Amino acid sequence: MKTPNKNLGTVWGRDSEQPVFNSLNGDLEADVAIIGGGITGISAAYLLSKAGLQVIVLEAAEVGKGTTGFSTGNLYAPIDSRLFSLDEKHGGDAVKEVVASRVAAIDFIEERVDEFGIECGFQRVPWHLFTTPVEDNGMGEILKEHRAALEAGLEVSTRVPADFPLSVTDIITIPGQAQFDPLVYTRELAANISSRHCQIFENTPVLDISDKDPCVLLTHNGTVRAKKVIMATHTPKGIYAVQAAMESKREFALAVRLKVPLPPPAIYWHATAGGQYSIRPYQSSEGDYLIVLGRSYTVGKNDQMKGSYQSLEKYIRSRFDVERIDHIWAAQNYRPADHLPYIGKSVGDNNIYIATGFAADGLVYGTTAALIISDLIQDKNNKWEQLYDPKRLTPVASAKTVIKENLHVGKELLKDYIFYDRNTELNQLKDGEGKLVTVDGEKVAAHRDGQGTLHLVSSICPHMGCIVHWNEVETSWDCPCHGSRFSIDGDVIEGPAYQGLAKPSK
Ligand code: FES
């Protein structure tokens, strides 16, 4: 089985008329500037503009088409790393509070769907976590999650539904979770709130921020001055302590056509010894799809990436009667050391708020973040403010991962610099290949495209100086240290880097 040679794109948004927003051209002032037009940024813009504040949203590409549009559209109260793991790390009422905040976020989304009549296929569905006889991980994981979910106040069933598509060993089901099309939801919410009080700009990357009074945000064609700034950018732009406490992961997703009818609407999480597979059916005007999300791999690790894709394709083909694969994409996430996101005022900043570390649970956590930060900006108390406060980044709960992640970054730096010079000459580079080479003593990331044209950029990540790695599936340069990703011409695709990869000097 080969890895795909191109990313075929996500399955979302094909049913809707997409609004278009202009890019910023000129200087503006606002009460709040929001960087990022995903579900976090647009939800915060809704709340703050409704409260009468002047809001500006600056999206580097197109609204909803970043991380939000790469998700699988599942909305659930549990979390990917398991509620019982959260309990082991934090104890007390942490699990109960996390579940309550996530339930409130799902309800908020449903209310907006109703308020604006958004046709994004929102529906309440059950969530299943299960093991199967072949791949039972044998760790009593389902039992532990069952207990944690009950303690958090969730309704849980252990009955196997009659029409369940796979034979199971253990299963728990939580009713009343939800699914939707995340791209249609976010773009239509944006279209509905766009007004004189809420200005949204696309294709407007922020190049620099000064945390002053007011803050100053620099873009290519204009400057925004704002009293408060929300970094709704998945991971904060620039250098932040939280980046050392998060691992950057990616996961492949496939949307496949089956030769048989789809299983019943639900969120299916299959726990296996090597990681989790997440499955959901999706009906669109294009046809019926089964979407499956695979095991995660570390950003910038080509071998892990290939293995992850291959195991995903094998997984789905061996369990379902697949006619063909129509869509392939990959989604990035930042996994926090202590299984809790960082939401709130950034430590060391006066007027900047961050929302990051959502792991693979970002549609709900992004909405949670919008609810919390919009309260903080209005000087209102929020009952989950303390739970997710970035100031907790310290000691015990996260220490091991912080150390591990920093060692990982140090190792990446050292390894790549030591082995750098053993690389292919430029003229040996085949069409479609990307390699690290030294040209006249300069470290260069080189890619030859399908037409034979060479694309040369610096291989040094402008965030903190790690070396980028070639991603042959998505034809990008990926940094293994904190997850910045760049196009073949060096433009920032995602991650904490403000600037793209530099052009070589000669
Ligand atoms: Fe931090 Fe590249 S993303 S060094």
C-alpha cells in the first residue's frame, strides 16, 4: 500500500454558498482584534460584537478553512485523551467541570444553528467508545472511562446497539452528543455577524503584535489598533511558554464511499492498543461518506506519517466494504502536557488572550474558549476561568511532558545540524522530491515539483531555529519542534511562526 501522493482535500462545505470577505487595506481601530477566523475566533466575535464591542477578525487565509475545516465535525462531552486520564492528573472536580463546560459549548453551537437557521446538518447522535475482539487493548480502558463519565454526571449505557457495525468486546454509549459540517457552520455564523460592529478580513496574516495600550497588529496592507487581542490561532503566534508544554501531532482523515449502506448516525471511537480510530457517517449532496480519522503522528516525522496513513487505509478497508477513497486530508492538533487546554490571559502579556492545547477536541474546546475569553474581556466572572487558566503551567501535573518536549526540541536541533551535510546534490533531486541540501554553504530546503521546477527556501524555521522536514504527502516543509508548517515557497501554512521560510541569499 502506497502513501497518497496528494492531499485530496476535505469533504466539507460542498453544499453551501460560501461568503467572501475582503482583505484588510488601511488602518483601523477596535475594542477587540481577533486573530484567526476558525470556530474559536468567529464564536468570540459573535459574543463580543453582540455585547456591543467593536470587533475586527483577521484571518490569514479563509474563514473556517484552517483547523476547523480539517476536523471531522464531531461534538462530544468526553475527551480524546480520556476523562479518567484527566482525573488521574488533576483529581477533584476537574472532570466534572470539563464535561460541564463542553456540554455548554455544544448547546451554544446548537443555539446558534437555531438562531441563524444554519443548514450545517447539525444533529444529536450517540457517542460510542468500544474495543473489538481482535484489537482489544486489554487495559480496562472502557471500564475506567465508564466510571469517569458516570462521576462527571453523564448518562452512560453499556448495551451494544442492535445495528452496531462492528463486533465489540466492551462498549459505552453516551447519548445526546452531536455532529455537523464545521465549515458551513463557521462560515455561515461569520456571514451572519459580519457588520459595522464586526469586520471580518480574509487573506490578512498578522505579521507582528505589540502588546501595548492599545495593542498594535501589523499586516501587509494595514495596521489594527485594539484594546484587547485574542489569538484564536490554534497555537499562539510567536514564542510562548505553553508551546514547550504541548506536542504537535497530526492525523490523517479519509472520506470513503461504501458499497453498502452507511452505519447509523453516531460518533464511533474504536480504542485499540496502538491508538484510536474515530469513525462517523456523513450524508451530503455529493453522496454518502464514511469518515475515518487515524492514529496520530508527530509533525515533521516522515516515517511515522507514512505508517499512520498506511495503517488507516488498511484499517478501513479491512472492516468496511470500501468502494473508493474520495477525500484524504490531515489535521493538526496541539496536545497539552496535562490534558487541559490553555485558555485565558497570556502569562506575561497585558492585553493578549490565548486559546490553545485543544488536542483533537477543538470544535468544542474552541467554543468553550470563546465563551470564557469573551467574559474575561468584559470583566465578567466565568466559572471555568480557573480550570483552563494558562497560569497553571507549572510544576507537577505537566512537568514530565514539558521536560520530554524540551528534550525532543533539543534533540531535533542537534540531530539535524549534525547530519546536515550528508545530503543529495540539487541536480540529483527527482521530480516530486524534497530534501535538505547545502548550497554554497547555506542550509537549504529544496523541492523539485512535478514540472521539474526547483523551489529553494531556507531550511531554518523562523520560530526558534529548528530544521524543517519534508512532508511528501502534503508537499510542505514541517517543523518538528512546535508544529509550524510552510508551503514549498516558504509561506506559513500553520503553527506559531509569524514569518515564512526565508529565500536563500543566492
Ligand atoms: Fe518552533 Fe519551528 S515551530 S522552531
